[in-house]
Amino acid sequence: MSTGAEADVEADADLVHDELEGVIGDRALARDDHVNAPGFVVNPDDVQDVLVDLRDEAGYDHCSCVTAQQYDDRFETIYHLKKYADPTDEVSIVVPTSLSEPVSQSAEPVYRTADWHEREAYDLVGIEYEGHPDLRRILLPETWQGHPLSADYDQEKPQIVTLSEHANPLEPDHRDPESDTMFLNVGPHHPATHGVLHVKTVLDGETIADLEPDIGYLHRCEEQMCQQGTYRHQIMPYPDRWDYVSSGLLNEWAYARAIEDLADIEVPEYAQVIRTLGAELCRIASHMLALGTFALDVYGEFTATFMYTFRDREIVQDLLEDLTGQRMMFNYFRVGGVAWDLPEPREEFFEQARDFLDELPAKVAEYNDLITTNEIFQTRCIDTGVLEPDVAKDYGCTGPVARGSGVDYDLRRDDPYGYYESLEWDVVTRDGCDNYARVLCRMEEVEESAKIVEQCLDLLEDWPEDDREIQANVPRTLKPDADAETYRAVEAAKGELGIYIRSDGTDKPARFKIRSPCFSNLSALAEMSEGEYIPDLIASLGSLDIVLGEVDR
Amino acid sequence: MNAAIAPLQNGDTVLLPERIGELTGLSEFGIAGELIAAFLGAFIVANLMLAMTGVAGPWAKRKITAAFTDRIAVNHIGPGGILIIVADAVRLLSKENIIPENADRPAYDLAPIVIAGSALLGFAVIPMGSGIHLADPEVGLAFVFAVAGIASIGLVMAGYASGNKYSMLGGLRAVAQNIAYEIPLVVTGMSVVLFAGSLRMSEIVAVQNETTLFTIPGLEWAVPAWFALVNPFAFVLFLIANFAEVGRNPFDMPEAPAELIAGYQTEYSSVYFVLVYLGEFLHIFLGGAIIATIFLGGPAGPGPAELGIVWFLLKIWAVFLLTQWLRSAVPRVRIDQLIEIGWKGLLVLSFANLALTAAIVGLIA
Amino acid sequence: MIGVLKSMATTMKHALDGTTFTVEYPKTAPDVSPRFRGVHKFSQERCIWCRQCENVCPNDTIQIVMDDQRNGEQYNLHIGQCVYCRLCEEVCPVDAILLTQNFEFTADTKHEFVYNKEQLKSVPWYKDIDPLESREPDRGAWIGEGEGEVDYQ
């Protein structure tokens, strides 16, 4: 990025500031600008007011993330707002609350997505949100004592929960003579939940009357683990384990982008091309898996589609193994570049990759024959799991889920990073809003990713031999400025994967918050499935393509 | 292959029990002897069918599925992995039989027997060729439909008695599905009866093989009037209704592995599970047997009449293969779509088919 | 109906062409890439006990015990806890620890996965692949010394 562009950005930023100040007016107590966006400190009682104005007047229709954290003297909730039309236009609304009485107004009436985000903030940090419809723990069990990310939480103290306080899972069934609905637990052990998800459903016959996803079974304190690792090396292995089904490099990029932004590190162009190549290979692998598991959900266990997608994913996995040295837990990106240059002999790697790309069109045609043109598949998928674009935006849906609903939002194009800007490819959107549209969207994205990979291969083949710099010169101990804050997102396989980092001047982050696309996408499940049948719920769940490792973190 | 379709001798009414009676001399002992002979005959047929399911379940199904999905499948124990059948039998039977606390016994224990038994019962009236034919009542076809229908009771019993919501949903689906598809199945079967003029299985088979539909010129190969060729429309209708009846893709709603875990059989383990599993396969085979008998000329085929059983089993396996093929390629429909296809589609079509057949048969007569 | 038939034709094509893409593991050992990261190998002769690997390890997999003269006594590595990120190899200035391609290991309890330096030393190469060769190009940046043959036994 040249300095000229930076000056432009600053000029733009000033303009935006003036506008925003006009909208927020004197409700802004102070300015608290972050590295990525202007920030305004707002009184806990003005939250809804300010957010409504920002949404309706200034057009910030995307509540990307809600971060909560504790300082020595206060709690703080940060609403990271963006526009679906232009995600580079960001603003942070910072809401401080006192330590003694951490109560702030809920943003849920303004952005539906804030529902789950605020529940998580309450769960982990302990801030209470007034006016929130359902402020319960979300990741931890109901019986948990204390809030693990708050300062006074005793990590050493074991959580002893007596059985009497548990909701007994073996509680005998009871019948209510008045009611004609049935409660059914779908999960946590169920073949179609893609991990350990528990969906509490209320059925009226086979129709879903009410539905609530219960998450947290796979909560592994990823945020806290990252807070205990050093920026330079120790955080990078963890992103692979968020969305662990082969989209590791995309996740690593989220962290890499955030920290490179925060510590102002320039990544060599050659490394950016390799990153782009690897990331798109990951996307292909991930979408293949999504397609295969969706087929499992719709067909039953003996489907051929699943094995065919795995066969193709396997080729990508082999390529990635050659490149990164691992099949899923890559740990290939480094702060300021990548760990390795292309594998030697390079020609062999290029040949393998090109072979895959050459065969891909025939395979996509085969998938179309096998799945999408099948009439029974169409009757199952068209007009089921409908997610209207407005609802999708309200729930903060991103990625193929949003694009399947016609929301033209792709960070690779709208907030460019890596080498995407200089490559020829298209963002795929579909107007169907249903399960079918989401499936088609993923299949077409595979083709677009293949285009990107091909161009990257061309670039890498012709890259001058003496300019193959894979890592920037990054100090062995990285200490960003104290109190520098940033929220940066990349387009992961499932959507917008954002990382919020606050530095306190040490070599470890003071707060590391992960905005998981699956988390937001999953929260829209109830909206998609209520009033439909159980099979549609299963299909919708499959078409959301959630990975519980990323939902629960 | 000149005129090689083996004609089934008319009046070949020597049934298996009688033959056993004569061979062993049991028929000399009066009714008691006949009974023992009948039991022996039933024992042989039942074991033949069970052996077939034994081959199909643990081995053939794996091999077929693997072929469709580009995998290798079992190949370590025995030639082509065939001894996996023994290994699987030991494995399944040695497992603990877990019975849910709030299972409704004895319905829970009876269900697997009903499911497997009803299918076995159906084979009693099927002429399998080579003299393997247990009984030939006048109402043969109606009898087959009736006993095959009993399986639905087994499914509901299993679903209800397991005390599991998934099982119950599966059981309910099974009822809805069976009611919706039993009627088109029987009505389509009736169109065959109109042609044949009899419900007796041996006569239905005989009629198909005695008349010649047309002769292929040049080859001088007389194509017999198998009802699948006479009325392909009825054949397709019957096939579809049959898939729903036995609960295979695209109509495997009662199990629906991704939705209902395993439907009505969720809570069954060990021996009970084996019974349910065998019952499922028996039903596929019974469906195949009915199709073979009333649409594909029963045990008829090229070669001597002694080969009848081979041809008959081949036809059954062809139907089985078709179920597995569909399983690999066709998604499951939703329960409401299934009911809609059944009541609005198949039922109407099957009645249309019946009316049409009746008109044609009436005209010819 | 045509779509359904097309789907069926597609799977039948696969069934008839007889190709398989799965392999019979463990009869056929899978090919692993030269960069693949498996169980560690450790050379006490090369180790200078600088403890950098212990420091960089993201989840405290490596434990080093030294006496009061800073001589190395123990080098323990929990291969069941390890996340195979290769950071230890990356920071090691003398190639004393590196990750072989060996990915097959079993034990009855997780405690048996705590390897001491002797166990780490006797970890075999996988298919005789010396991972150093494939990683050589970029290792130059890290390794100042240690050219030539490396004897881990």
C-alpha cells in the first residue's frame, strides 16, 4: 500500500468522521478510534438510539461483531458496525460500563444478531444487557459460576456442579393434556448435526413449531488460549482449529491480517500470491465437504455424492499437504508471510495443481448431473429453508449463506486483501434464498476459486527467481503499541471471519475476540426452519454448513 | 437360444411338501406326516430366504455400495470378503441386547419377530420354480399382499414400544406411508389379475409364459407375454409403490437415517436388531419375488425347467440391485411430498391403469 | 424424471468403471509429502539446551530439565499433546529437534506418549525419508552451523 493511498484513506476517514459526528451528535461522549475504524464512546443508555440512527440514517446495516472486555476500571462493549454495501466503511461504538454495575442497553432490538453476541458477552465477560429478550449463558453450561474472561475470575477454582442443579437429561417424559406438541432434542448426538450441536425443537406433528439451537458443547476457550500466546508464533497454530474442516489457511489469514494491520507489517507480494493460492485451495476443499455433507443430509447414508466429493477434496488435500506439510492443521502462515516457499520440485507441484484444475470442469458437470438437476433433489431443496435478504442481514449472515440470499457481500472483493484485487474472478450470488440457492452458490464458488488458483499458478510460475521473498523481516518478539485496537475480517469459507485484537504493549494480546461466521449464520436457523418439516430443518442445517469448532470456539 | 423359454408344465401342482412327503415316505403317516413334511418344506424355503438375506446384508450390500461410491469394501476375510458374513453374525449376536427402561414389552420384543415373520410368510405362496412352491391357494396374490401388510404393524409396534420419540416418528411415518402406498400397490396388482383371470400364483405365472406376445422376426425368439412387457405402465407403477412399501430410497422415510437417527429401529440392538435388519431385507426380497412372479414370468427363463429357481433368484436380486442403485443416486423425499405422490399421483394412476386394463381385457374377451 | 435418470446413470458409470480411490491402509502405506510433520526426533549431541523450543511451544508440550550448571538433564516431549506445528524445529538453531514423517504411534495410556530424550532419539525415519532435505531451502535462514551429515543415532 503506497502512502498516497493511505492519505486518501485518511481523507476519506475524516469525511466519514464528520458525517458520523453529525449522526451521533452529542451522544458521543468521546472518540476512541481503532486502527481499522473510527470509534465513538457512547453512554450505556443511548446504545439503541445511536445504533438505530446509525443503521437508518448512516446505513450501517451490518453489526459484524460485538466484543466485550474488562479493563481495570470499566467493562466495555464494542459494536463493530459495517455496511453490507461497503464493508470498508466501518465504525465502532464503544459502550463503557462501570465495574460495580455492568449494565448496558441491549442492541438486540436494532440488530437481531446482537442477541447471541450479547449472550456470549454476558456469558464470558459478565456484562448485563438491559432489554435483552433472553439473557442466558450461551457457550458455558447454565450452572457455571463466574464469568471466565472477567478479571476476578479464579481460573484455579474447579467448577463443582452437583447433579441436582443439572437439568437431568434422563428426566422421564411427561405429557401435558392441554398441549398437542412434542419436544424433541435433535442432538447433541445426532447424525445430521455436523458435530455436537443440540437443537431443541418443538414439533407439531412433523412441523417445527419452535426451535432453539443450543451451542457450546465444543467450547475450547480458543479466545483465551490465543490471549495466552505470543503474537509472533504461538497464536498461528490455533486458527486451524476453529473451522477445522480443511479451511485452516483461511482462518490463519484472519489472524495474520489482523496482526499485520495492528503491528504495521508489510507482507511481500510473492507471499501474498502463495497465500491466495493456498486459501482458495482451502475454500475448494471446504466447499466440497459442504456439498458432500449436504448430500448426506438429504440422501441418507449410502449416497455416492459424499464419496465423490471426498475423492475430489482428497486431491486438494494432497496439494495442501505438499505445500504446508499438514493435511488440515496447516500452521503455514507466519506473521508477515508464509513458512515455506512452494515445494521442490516446483514443476511437479504446478503440474499436479493444473491437473486438478483441468479435471474440475468435468467433475462439476458430473455433480450437476448427479445432484442439482435431479428433480427429487430440487423438490427437496427449492423453497425450503428460506432466508430473506433482509433477515439474513439482520442476523449478520455472511458468506455463501448471505450470497445465496442475494446479498452481494464478499470481503475478498469489497475489502480486498492478499492478491485478490489484481485477479479476475466474480462474486457468486443467487436470488433463490433457499437451500438450493446455497448449494448452487457453493458449487459455483468452487469454480471461481479454481479461476483464482489458476491465475495464482500462472503468476507463481513466472515470478522472477530473485524476488521470491516469503517472509517480511519481522522482529522475533512482536509488541504492538499499548492500547492499539483493531478489528479485521477476511472472507473465510463460511463467511466473514473477523478478529478483534487489543494490545496492552506486551507480546501477548490483552483481548482476542473471534467473530465466527458460523456463529452468526447458525443464529438464523430458527428463522429458516420454523413452520417447516423436520427433513427441511436437517437440510437447512446442512446448507448453513456450520462447523461447531468455529461456532463454539 | 431358439425358443428357449422353458414352458412351465400346466398342472404342475406337485407342491414341495407333497414331494417331500413322497420322497421321505412321510405321507404314509397320514395328517401327522403331511404336517411334518409341510414343516420341512417351510424350513427349507425359510432358510433359503434367510441365507439370501445373510448374503445380502453384510456382504452384497457393502460390495454394491462400494462399487457405486468408488471404494474397495470388504475383501480381507475369505474370497472376496465373503466370510465377513460369519464375522458379522458373531459380532452382532454376541452384543449385549439393550432394552430401554420404558420400552413397552412385550410389544417391543414381538415387533422384530412380526417384521421378519410377515415377510417370510409371504414366500409360502410364491412359485420359485424347480418345484419349490409351498402352497398354492386360490387367493395366492391377495394372501401375499395381506401378509406383507402385516409388517406395518410390526413397524408401528417397534416405533411405539421403544419409548423413543425418534422411533415413534418413524413408526408413524411407516403407517402413513404404508396406507398411502398399499392401495396403489394392490390396485395395480389387480390389473394383472384381470389379465390372468386368477389370483392363484401358479396360474398367473402360467398365463404369462403360455401366451406369446410377439415373435422377434429373424431370431424366431418368442417373447412371452410377461406382464411387464404387456403393460409396462403397470410395471413401473408397481415398482414405485413397491419401493415405498418396503421403505427404500427415495421413500425410506420410516428410517431416514439423517433425520430420525434410524427411525423405528433406533432402540434395537443385538439379536433384535438382526431380526429387524433381516426383516427389512426379507421385505425387499419379498417385494422382488412378487414383482418377479406377477410381472416377470416367475421362474421362467432360458434353459431346462430345473433352472427355474436360478432364474427366479436372479430376478429377485435384480430388484434388490435396483433398490441399492436408487439408494446411491436418489434423495429421499419429504413425508408430505411422499403422501402427496401416493394419494394424488400413484393412487389416481393406478385406478386409471385398472380401468384401462379392464376395458382392454373386456374388449378382447 | 430425466434428472433422476441422469443421477442414476452417473452412479452406474462409477460402479461399472471399476476404479477405486481408497487405499487399503495399513496394507498400502500412504504416501506422505516430504514436508509432512510427524513425531519428533531429537539429538542430544546437537542440542545446546537453549530452551528456545520450550519457549516457543504453544501448548507446553516440551519440558526441559537442567541442573544448576545449565547442563541438560531431561528432554521430555508429550507427543500426544503436541499439535505438530513445527515451531520447535523452526526455532532450533542447531537442528537438534525435527519432525519426521512418522505419524503412526500407539500406546495404551496417554502417559506413555510422554517421550524422554532416549525415546525421541530412537524414533525411526518414515520410509527412510530425511525431512531435512526437503526443508533445506528455507532452513538456511535459521541454521548458521551444522552443515554436512547429521547423525541422530
